[in-house]
Amino acid sequence: MIKNKKVWEKFEIELQKKTHVDVERNFKIVESLYHEARTLGRFPPDNILEDLEIYVKMAKVVNSV
């Protein structure tokens, strides 16, 4: 549990400054996930609107953080 919000925010800012973003690695991860979805037959979806409600719920959760 976070007791001191200012200390936590300072920690997050410092962590972001120190953390190096590896764009090439991130693209490799996305590409692997894409191939996995293709292999499982989940991409592209047969019916794009089929899972729209789930995507809207996920977007609300992600955007609320």
C-alpha cells in the first residue's frame, strides 16, 4: 500500500529517467505476438465487431489508470 504519494511519484519519475526504452526489442515482441495471434487464428478476426464490447471495456480500464 502506498502511504506517501509524493515519494511514490518521485520514485516513478526517477525510474522513468533511468529506464532505457529498447525500441527494437519492443518491435520484436509485437511482431512475435502478431505471429502468435495469426497462428492461433485470432488475427485478423472473422468478425471485427464480435469482440468490440470487450475491447471497449479493456480500453476504459486502461484509460482510467
